[in-house]
Amino acid sequence: MKTLFAALGTRGDIEPFLAQAEIFAEAGQEVICLFPEQFRETVTQLGYEFIGFDRGFLELLESQSGKNIMGGGGNVWNQLKNYFKLAKSSLSLQHLLIAQQRDALKNLNPDRIVFHAKCLYFILAAMADPARFTFLTPIPCLTHPSSEYPHIGFGKWKPFGKALNLKSYNLVNGARRLAMKKFLGQYYSDFPSLKISSKSIKNFELNGLRTIYSISPSLFPRPINWPETARIVGYYFRNQVNKFQPSRELEEWLEKYPKAVLVTFGSMSNTKPAEHSKTIIELLQKHQIPAIVNTSWGGLEKVEGSGESIFYVNQIPYDWILPKLYGMIHHGGSGTTHQGAAHGCVQLIVPHIIDQYFWNRILENRGLGPLGKSIHDLDVQKFEIALEDFWTNPSYAENAKRISGMVKLETNRDTVLNLVLNPKSS
């Protein structure tokens, strides 16, 4: 059986699909990956067939407007201008990406398709043939409503209260479904048997589309009002330790500093990496907190003159390093947050965009760390208060150890495989 995994985004978007691709391949399934072209080498080294989305999507995120939105965009007016610039630049690109999805379905004719939220064409195709398609996401609060939290698009703000939280889903998704017509309207004729409208898409997404939330139910318990088509299955990780060989210098540093932290912004970039790095590293040294600083993707930079308690790396497998550490300071992506939770780390998030503010609140609510401060306004005094709390509050370490034991037991290796391959029995 041939399964197509299709995802658009940065590494945090791609990793949940690679984790499932590994399971499907080991079960004897033929795996094809439709990801941004920048991931070709990663996928082909794993032995899967690869089809590349146009490079322009990730390049757009690396543009000045993209960086301004990702981190340090200034005041509200500047943020709005950057959003409009990015939206305008992406119009023609979005049409190309949709055409590539359509071509992949036509040319490959896969038996099953597991797709990401940004793969819009597959929503229409799934309405016509729901048994073939599964929507996989590592982020909750997208389609199915939660009375505890608003739609992820409002994640930057405190929850509004149960009634307004629920209404936020109609507001955001209603606007999204109207916008979808602009991009997908010309393809409605591909599905002559369907009566496509915002209402029919809404009903299908809420009740007919098989949706798998690859998140921890210990961090986000499944709301009781969700339909049977929406499942929370835990977060799946790939084993990335096999080929990693730490340097002798790193091993010696870890021996010298048995209580240390990892500082990483993952694939997030920002407009002030040198300034933010200096702020964070100087405070780490002030409070005698030894740290490994991951400078990959340019969100953090080496600060000249930093002492021996700061060790710089350019990429390091989380599943190798985190079990050896007290905690981590990071951007708050879903994968990084789950890695920290699985390995019993105390966490402090410096959120950059959208869902990272949500995970920031989740960690505070679960007692795994203090509420972090946004990269857009990294106030030194407020960050220092949070940092001290992160480092000295014993309850965080106790809660992290308890949650870790729960997270490790949540996933069954074959759950998603069975849901995708045997939709009627599930």
C-alpha cells in the first residue's frame, strides 16, 4: 500500500510526519513525502521517495517580513504591515502549492494520504473520498473547539472565558473557509459530486474528516464535546541518536556541570539575534546557570567573551541531550515542548509566534515552568524574574518528573498506522 505524507512548514511541522513515515515504512508500507524542497536531503537519506514543494514557501519565511513576524516585529502597526506584505507575496505561491498537491494526487494515486493543515487542496479531496485521507496536526485548538482555550490564532492573549473561547473558533475558521474559496474555487469542478460551500466544509472538518492530534493528552486532555473523528494519540518522536557522536569537549563539559540547561530557538529566526543572545547569556552567567546554546538557524548567536559555563553547539539531538539536563529555555514549538515534557525537563518558553504562546500557557498551567516572555518584547527585568523562578522553584522539577512518566506511556506505535490504514474499523 502506498501512503503519501504531505506537509508544509519548518522542521517543527515536518517532524511529526517523518515520525509516522518511519513507522509506516517499518510496517512494509511504501512511503512518499511531499515536503518543501529544503527537506529533500533529510528525506532521501531516510530512504523515502521525495517530491518537493516549491522552495519559495520557506524562503518567504526567511524574508524580512517573515523574520519580523517570526520575532521582533515591533508595534502593532508594523506587525500588520508585515502580515499584509507576507500575504501579498504568498498569493501566487499558494496557487502553485495547491497545484502541486493536485498533481501529486493525480500522478501518484496513493492509497492513503496523511496531510498537514496548510495543504488546502486535500481538504476538498477528502470530502470526496474520506476513507483515503487523514488530517494530522501537532497543534490543538485549530478545528475542534475547546472551552478552556480560544482558537490557536488568539493564542497570544489570555483565554477569554468559555463562551468567547468557543466563539473564537467560528470567527477564525469562518474567515479561513471564506479565504479558501479564493484559492480552491477553480478546483471545485474536480469534484462534481460535491456541493462545496463554507457550511459544507465546516461540517466535514468538524465531523467527517478523520483528524489525529499528535499531542500529549497529559498536556492537553481531549475535550468531551469532540466527535469520534477527532483523536488525541500522544506525540511521536523519531530516534535521532543513532548516528550522533558527542565531542570529548562536550562530554567533559557535562561532567563538570551536572545541572545545566539547553537554550534553543529551533528553526525560529528573529530580527535581533545578537541582542537577544546577549541578554539571555548574560543573565545565565549572572545567576550561574550553565547552558548549552544551540545556534542553528540563526535565532541565537555566540556571544564573544562568554565564560566556560556556556557551551555552543550547532544542532544536537534533543533525545540525546535532554535526559542529561535540568531543563531547557526554548521558543515553544510543539515538538520541542513535548521533547522537554517526555524527558522530565523544567521549561521556560520565549514564544515567537501563534501556537508557541499556547504551549507557554500549557506549561504554566501544568506547573512545568513559569510563564515566559515574548521575543517581541524581551524585557530584561521580567525575563530575569522568570529565569530565577525557572532555576530555583523545586515544584517545577517534581511536576516535570511526574508528567514525564505519563507522556512516555501515552503512545502506541501502531495507533496512527491502524487509524490510517483501517478507517472503518477505527
